[in-house]
Amino acid sequence: MKTKYIFILIVLTCLCVLPLAAEEQPSYMLFDQSLGGQIGEISGYGLSYQKRFDQSAIQTTLGFFFEGNSLITTSVLDFIIGVEYQRTIYGDDFGKWLGGQIYLFTGGNYRGYIARDFDTSVIQPYSSVFTVGAGIGIEVLLFHHFSIPIELGYAVVWEPRGSTDLIEELKVDLHPQVGLRYRF
């Protein structure tokens, strides 16, 4: 009889202790999609959607602006389409309200715009800009859902202007990026 009670006690102890040893997924992996806004030279600026796949993520950004009749803006049309690949280096939750991750990213975007000369109001021809870049990012997660990604990366920007010298059309620079998203 005593052996039966000891056996039941061991089984109950195991059932109570084993779930405590199970590793929980961090918030950034548990809520693997996010929607919000992003501003950056590499990712682009506008509405942003991100989808995680284990330790990797793909983020797309779409921005659009059209102001056909205004004389106070410098653009008649401005749109941007960007994509970014992210690979997590380290991530964890540090309590019920704070989590985050450190990641490497690479990405690029295409921007098309029609500018207006601010002084003369003359509309310029359509222009294209191609950007690629890479860097490091930190995502701060508040209350498991509110995401603030902060990134810093080098970008190579090419704006074709019809020049015979490609070097005149290229620009390489260090650029910060930031976003605000909701994870679900």
C-alpha cells in the first residue's frame, strides 16, 4: 500500500514539474506576423508587413504619395516598394512586458517619383532610385505585441540620370531605420 502512495506521489510530482522545465517560445516567435509602419532608406517607408519563419523573417514595405494640385510639396508622385530579410542572432523575453531580439538584415527597395521644382513649380520627369543594403537591428517588444524595430545599415543607392560614369550616380552611406508594428 505504501508503495502505491509513493508511486502516485512520484507521478504527480513529475506531472507538476515537467511543464516548468518546458521552454517557452519568445514573443517574437509566438506572434509570427506583424503589421505597422517603417521608415528607412533600405527598407523603404510606408505600411509594413512582416512574417517570421523560425529564426528568419521577411518584411515588405509599401509607400505611396500623390499630390497633383498642391504647390507646397516637392513631389507630385512618390512611391516605394521594399523588401527585407532578417536573421535573428539572439532573442528572449525579459519579463511579462519586455522582450526583444538582435538580428542581421539585408534588403532593398525601388522608389519612383515625379518631383516639382519648389521655386518655379515646374514638374520634372519621372525618376527611379534603386537601393540595396545590410546592417544590424534591435527589436524591442512591449507587452508581447508592440514592436519597435531600430536598425542601422549601410546602403548603396543608385539613381540613374543618364550619366556615362556609373560612379557619379552611386551613393554609399550609413542609414538608420525605425518602425512601429503590432505583432499578432
